[in-house]
Amino acid sequence: MAHSRRDQEHLGIDTNVLVAYLDKDHPSHKETDGLADEPVALNPTIVHEAYHTLVFKMKWTPEEASEALTEASMDAKNRFINQTLKTTRVGLLLATEHNLGGRDALILANLLSARITNFVTFDRSLLALGVVKYGRAALTIESVKGLLTR
């Protein structure tokens, strides 16, 4: 899911974008079609939030959700970023600085720590931030709609 204008090869995607992309019945699925060929950055929080949403809200079987998410996380073009104590600390700083929920802060911290520079989401509260910084790292937050219409 890389885009030629990006500094980094991988695009950070929020859980809501991953779920919309994977579930063809999701109301926002069409908006994620452009992500098919781009390498994305995933982490444990995104994968497990997506599992929860796919199984408990979208009514996938646990096996279907596990298989799809395992495939996405192991795809050679995608990057799976592990979380560390440093990531946890950065997440807590971002949560307090930007009044974020813990999981959103952890996702952003993980991407910043891995030097991912672009992130797409449907979440209005995250979109309102525009850019999040930690040290020299900066993460631009954009709408999937805005990204695909350029």
C-alpha cells in the first residue's frame, strides 16, 4: 500500500481502514479499493482490534477473521511492527498530549517509532490532529477519501 509521494515505503492504516478493506459488505469498502496494491504497516493493536471488529461486529467466524488477518500480517509486501516498552511510553505521552484513547495513542506511537510518515483513517478525532510528532518523527494523518482522490 505504498504511494509514490511518501517518504516511507509503507502506509500506516487504522483498524477501521483494515476492516473496511477486508469486509466486502462494509459500508466503506469501496473507499479502500485503492489500497489493494500498496504495502501497509500493521502492528498487534491494529490486528487484534480488527479481529474483534470482524468477529463481534461484522459477524465473521473467528477462523475467517484469524485467517485473513494472519495473511495480511504475513504478506511479504506489508510491514509488521512489534511494540516495545518505548512504544508504550510514547503512547502514554501522546495520549496525554492529544487527549487520545489508549489504543489510538499506541497505534500512533508504534508508527512514529518505526518512522512511518503517513497514516490513513476514517476516525474524525484522529483526522482533526493532522500531524502528530514525537522527537524528529512526524506522522501525517489523512482520510482514505482524500488520499485516493489525489
